[in-house]
Amino acid sequence: MKIYFLLTGVCGSEPAESFFKLSTTSTMGQVARIDKNPSVIRNITQALKDQFQKNTVVFTSKTGPPTTGDGEKYKVHVPPNTPEMTVTGSGSGVQVELKDPDGSSVKNISKLTATENFKILTVLDPAPGKWTVTIKSNSMFKLVASAVSDIDIDFGFSTVPTDDIMSVARSPGEDVESYLLLNVSDPKTVFNISVVDILVDGSTVESLPVEAVNVHNGVFRAERYKYPNKSFRIRINAFTHDGYQLTRESLTTIQSQEPGPPAIECKEKMLASAGVAFNMTCTVESHTEVEVKMYKEGSTHTHTDRHPVTARVSISFLVLRKKDSGYYIIEATNKAGKVTKKIQLMVIENPPKAFINAPLFGVVGVSKTISCRCDSFTDCTLEWTKSDSPADDFSQKPAFPLLSGENVNVEKVKVMLTPTLSKDAGWYICTAQNGGGTSVAKTYLEIRESPEIEIQDSSKSPVSLVTFKQWNTVSITCIAKKGVPAPRLAWFRGNRKIVDNKSTTLRGHDYVTHTITNAQKDIEGTYLCRGDNDIGVDEKNVTLQFVQAPRLTKPSAYPSVFLVGTDAILICYFTGIPVPSVTWTRKIKDSITAVEDREGAHAVQNSGQATLTLHNVILEDTGTYYCEASNGVGRKKIQMYLEIEQKPVFEIATKEVTVPLNGTIELPCNPNGVPTPLVSWRKVNGKLAGQIIGTNYRIINAALEEQGVYICRAENNHGADEFQVRVQISGAAPPKLFKETKSNIVPRKGFPGGNVTLDCPIIQGEPSPTLTWTHRGKTVRNGRPFTISQEYRSLTIGPVTEDLTGNYTCIAENQVGKDNKTFSLALYKAPRIIEQAGIIYVRDGVQVELNCSAEGDPKPEITWSLLNRTIETLIPQPSSVGSSKLVIPKNSVKRRQRFQCRAHNNVSDAVKVFQVVVLRPPKIRVFWEKIITKRRDEVIILNCTATGNPKPTIIWTHDGKTVFTVANNNIYRVKGGGSGKYGCTAENKVGKEFRLTLIQRLEPPEIKNLPAVTPAATGKPIVLKCTVSGYPAPKISWSFNGNEVVGR
């Protein structure tokens, strides 16, 4: 409950103002002094009305003395999904300022009041996070931050642990340790409750840790604590699942209660329905152990329970009866007293509810069941009656009890019709009755019949097939023979409904006629009549068949020319109803004969196409053919011409002819073929020098150059054939050598020390020519290093040396003439690597690239190997010819490594070795102390062991001056007495490293040059000097007559 007090003036009495001040400290209320201005009062009243309508929770509240400077700042934690936040402030000249979690001023703020001493600010959809509220006031102030939220946290107190929020008290017992039970209204949003703060006069006096009892149900519990005996509030600190802090403060103060008599919270009157389970539940609140008795007035049976503290008690009824009505007594007793509560329970019996099937229909001959259900918490009875009133007027005829008989079987909850008859139509009424009253349910049963249809032609006869010719009128009628309700009739063609049209459709009560005038072939097909009602469907088909005399056509683009030996095919297309029969005939001279008499002829007809196939045709199959189709309606014949052709072919075999030198000969060429082939002549590896006479080739005054193979080629559009004849010329002929190229010189190469053979074949010469060889203009004789073969017309040279290179010429000669051919002989060259081998210096951590290129003939292949003493390991690399680059990854060579480049061709190998040396700057490997302290007589050994490549030189210094330089000595001895700064430098050409140490010598204290007597004048100051040496620096003290002198 929320109550708002609005004080509109000064009461003038101390008790009245004290009451208002007490109400604000005990609640979240505000007290503010305002002018008694009607508009101001209306404004504040309306703002309070708006807040009164909303589900408000309190985030925080603060009170304090007058503010100074920038005012007081407070933090307000706003959880996500908060629809509205309200901040109220009261005090003299009060000012309230809001900052969002980002520290920015709020733009969507609404000021509900603008009075000087009272402010109400509202923010819609505030951003989640930590807000800052600043308040300034010239007097005592109060600040309250609240919000509209569905998330609330209920709480209560108990002296024993419990997880039932209904079993806790609203306040703790006085001087009794109590648990605080917390129950979150929205556990899906609130993740955890961490701490509960106890607030007295606005200050936190205790913070209680909280443990989870049942997170799923949002139940948490604070540890046992003896709560203050004065008024206090609690502030609950929680966190949402999103990690945002959520706070709630109690709306009013809480006062610890002295243990007193128990209190019973319960309704005095309860109303319940008979036939269901019921719990009569009350809450008994007590801070001490309580005994609870529950019984019905006038009954001897009593139920007694003991509870340690506040508890929820119940009287449970598994099934409530009317006799359970009456007065029930609850007695609660603890050590402080006893209370009694009387509760009146009234049990009523509700009338039943009857439910029957929705409007029904039955089909004649099919069984039907009508069911009725009675919903009642108590026993009920059902009675059946029937009325023959029409469906649209229930009260037209009376209803009579429905009894079993003939096809009717009446049971308690259903009526079964087995089977359904036409007389069973009517209203069926079910009446349910119990002690609370009656209920009636009714339904109408409609009797229906499936359709039955028939198709008739124009003669009124049932039909399934109707034939027609072009331009006829066709009528088909669909008649409904049976069906209740009357069937809906419709014509369909294919799957498409034929739409009614005045010119084509005539529809009556029980029939529909479809008429087609000027019928064409495209209307033929299957037509379906469908009759349907709510019970079923009947369908009948009728076929319209188009009748037509045969028609024949030929393919528009089909070959009529075929080659000898292939299969010739003639095609004609036919139409006609009934399907025509097709025959094939041929005209030979003046007579017509059946084609089927020819061997290999085959005729078929299928799907409007007739095909005649003549296998392996010959030229005599050329002629006129006829395709003829006939049916009962007519006959049709078309003419087709077949032409047989042949590709060129020669009937003579290849042969040879001889013609004397300067003689004449004619080579015949007479190919067969249709159409007549075109003839052409050519000479193999030569040009034609004779004449083409018709299809023959004539050679006149035959010369030696005309000797060879001649080809006659015959060609038509079906292919080509060739005929060859070799012509030999008899008589003398000059020599002719075979030459591979048109160049006068043929290049040849050989490997040093190997053999080279030069071939010089003679392709012509009569009488047979002689063959001689020359080298650099000198005749070559048979004998080492030359071998001449007259049989194979060749010269073999071997072993080949540089002296045997140069031009070689072979000369063929007879009485008629001579011919020559020259070869240029050269040697292949061994590989030679161009790069210089040697040492390659690289810095540590740098990638190295080695290049190796070589020349030679053939061009050499380059490979790389890793050399480790006598072991050579091949480095995998892609195949490379002429040049190669080896990439050595950084840090892969530790100190030095040898890499070998090998260039190889078929002549020999060339090898060069590259040594990679890694340069590393010096590194001193021993630890140097910065300061070394020793006695004066001790020898000190300094170690400057260093690594590096090249090996570093060691330079020793003393107080910055070089004292020793050596390449291999890493040890330096400092003799007794030596002190100062000693340095070691390890240096090579890559870099250097330096170490320095300070050597200090221990020396005992020694007082130097202290005079035995120092004169002094009375009344004047005197200075006594004490010069000392020693290491570490000695501590100096003075004494006088055996007593220590201290400064003053």
C-alpha cells in the first residue's frame, strides 16, 4: 500500500509537524514547504497521482545537512530495461542535477514540479549503469531515487533457516538473532544478491553477506544477525546477469518487535466449488515457537502442529463436498498468549455443462454415432430426446424421448444409428442434470446421398464414344440420376473446367448440355462430367473422336540421294481417322510393282510416319516410288524419287611403266563414280612437265627428271580415290646426291675422342657414279683416322680431334656429270665455370646467395653439393641449365661451410668450391664483477675469454691506458698492490665488446702527521686536524682524558 500526505500549510503545532517529520524518516516520503498557490498544489498533486499509478521501487534515499560549494554527490545504480526513473529532492531552495553513466547531462529529463523547495525529476528509458545525482540545499535535505520496475525483492525475518517466503515475519524479534530471507520476483534477470546493508538514520551500521538458497526460484538468505531495537531500513545490493549493479531499499522503516502473542492472517470467508481439490491456507506469525490447532466447528477431530516461528498452515481437501461447508477454527498459542480465528467455508455445487457434436450429417447406409459429454465436478445424468423440426426452426415440432429400436441404439453418452436411414434426420437433444441444475445441448442431423450421373448424346442414349466429322455439330449431356443435396454438375476437358457460355452451354435443374458447332479436329479427346455434393463425387468420361480421310505429306528437307552400299530411307507422313494403312510401290518402265518384292526392303508405319528402308542399295535402285494410304474414308498417293550415287573408284591396280630416254608415253586414268568425278594429276616430290589429255597424262621427250611416281586423283562430292604409276626412264643419267636441306653446307658436331659418320647417299646416276671425299681441299684416303664405305656411301672419322674439324665434301661423278655435298664438322665443348671460387664472408643472421654460371656445348646442367671433409651431399634444387643460384637460409651455417658447384654436359664436368665463412662479432663469455675488493698483497686474476669469428684480439687497459695486447691470451694477472679500473676489449674486424671492473685494496687505518703538541691561547678557539688513510674510509672519533668527545 502507498499513502501520500500533502501538507499545504504550517500546522502551528509541534505534534503535527513532528508527525510529518517522523513519517518522512520512517518512509520514502518528502516534506517540503511550498507557497499555498492553487496552480502549484495542482501540479504537485497531478505528479503524485501519476507516480501513484506505477509499480515503484526505491534505489536509494539520502538525508543530510545544508550543503556547501558544489553540493553533495551520490551514486545511483540503474539496471537494464528500466522504463522510468524518478528523483525527488526537498529542502530550502533545493537543486537537483543528474549525470548519466558517461558523465553527460541528461537530455530527455522531465521536471514534474518547479517549486522552490520541492523537485520531482523523471527520466524515461535511462541508460543502465552508475548515475550521479548532485543535490544542493540551504537547509536539511532529503533525496529519494526510485524507478518504475517489474523487478522487486520481497523479504522477511525468521529465527530458523527457511526457503518459504510465506513462512517469515515482516519484522525481526527484539534482542533475537534472525535470518533475513530474500525472494527475487524475476530470477532470470537478477543473477546474485551479494550484501544487505542495515541503515539506521540513513547510515550503514552493518553489512550482511548473502548466500544463495535456490537461485532458480530467486531465493537468497542473509546470515543470522541481531537487528537494532530502533527503526531501521535495509538496502539490498544485487547484480543482474548482464553484470549491472541493482539496489533496492525498503519503502518503510522496520521496527524490531518484542515477542508477543501470535497473529493469524487469513480470510474470514472463503467460497469454493464442490468436486475439486481445495486448500484453506493461513499464515501464523510468531517470533517464538507456536502451537497451531485446526478443526471444524462441532467436530471432534483436531489437527495440531508445532512450528518454531512464523509458518503457513493449511487444511487440505482432496475432493470438496457440499457437506464440507461450515465454520473452521484456527488456534495459535505461544508463550506470550493465544489467538483464535474463525473462518466460514461455503461450498457450492455448479450446474453441469452439456456438450454435443457440432452440426452433423449422415449418409444413407453408413453408420453414425452422436456423442454427448457432461462436464461436472459432481455426478450427473444424461437424457436423450429427438425433434423432427427443420434445421432452421428448432421449435416448430415438439421433442420426444429417444428410445432404442430398429436401427437406433441409445446409450448413456451416445446414440448409434446402424445404419443411417432417411427418417433419422432431425434434432437430437442431450440434457445433463446434477444437484446444481441442468444443461441442454442439441445438434441437427442432416441425411445426405452420394451423386450418380450419366452421359447421353443428342439421341438421349447413354454413350462413352461420339464420332464426328469436320464442320459437324456435337452435343453431349450430363444428367444427375441421384444425389442429396442436388449434385453440382460441370464439364471438364483434361484438367480444365469448361466455363458456361450461352452459345455452348444449356443448364437445367439436374442436367448440363455442352454443344460444339462447326466442329474441328482440335475438339476431339476425352471429356469428363463431374457431379459432386457434400457427400461424394461421381465422374463419367466420353470420348469425341474426329473422322478424316487420309492425307499424305513428304518431309520438307530430307535426302533423296544415297550412296551405293548404304541403306536408303524414304519417309512419308500420313493422317486420317481411322488410322490409314500404308503401302509402297515402284514404277519400273511402264509397270507398277510392290517394293516389298525387292530383297532387303523393309516397310514400317508408326505414329503417323511410314518408312521404307532399302538395304545395301545399288545404282539400279534409282527410280520413282509411291507412298499410298487408305482407310474406310478415302485413299491418297504421293510420288517420291530416289537417286543412287557412287564415290570415285579405280578398277586397275598400281603398276610400273618404263619409257626410254627422250621417248613418249601416255598414262591412263579412267575412274568410275556418280556424279562423274573430277580428275587431277601430281608427281611425288616433283613437278609435272608433261600434258593432261582429257583424264590421261602424257610425257613427251622423257628426261631423267621425269622419272618417279605419278598419282591420278578422282574426286566428287562423295569422296575421292587415287591411282599410282611408277615411271622408269631407261638410258644414261648424271649423278644426284640426296640433300637434307637447301643449304650448301650441312653442319655436324662430334664429341672429342668419339666417332662421326658423314652419309652421302646417291639417288641418281647412270652409269653408277664414283664417290670421293675431300677435307679442307685435300683428298681423304681410306685409313686411320678415316674409314670410307663405298657400299654405304659414307665417311667415318675417329677419334675426332680439333685438327680433324672443318669442311668435308663428298663428290659423285660419272661420264654424264657430277654432284657434291659439303659437311661442316665441329667439336662439342667441355663445361667452364665462369665465377671465381674462394671464401665468401657473411655476417651472422644474413641470408647468403651463391651464383654459379657455366659455358659449354651442349649447355651444361648445374648442380650443388655440400662438402663435409671427404663426403659430398647433393643439395636438392630444381633442374637448372647454364646458371643456378643457391640460397642459403640465415643461421643455417654455424661457422664455415664448403659448397661445390658442378657443371656437367656430355663432354665432361667442371667443379668449383665456394667456402662460406660466417663473421660473428666478439662475445665475452665470462661474468665480470663491477667492483673487486681484495687485500693489498693478493694477486687478482682477470678472465676475458671471448668468442667470435675471426678469433678476437684481447686488449687489456689500466685506468684507460693499454697495458697488454695479445691474440690468444685471455688471462691477465693483477699483482699485489695493483688497484684502479681494469678493462678488457675483445675485438675483431666485425666488432668489439668491452668489460670494466674496479679493483679496490683493503688498507688498515693510519693517522698521518699528527703533531705531539698543539699550542693554544686561553679564550680563543683551536682547530685540531686528524689526517687518516685506509680503505674502507676509517671512522674518526675524538677523546679527551679518556672520555669520548661528542659534538654539541
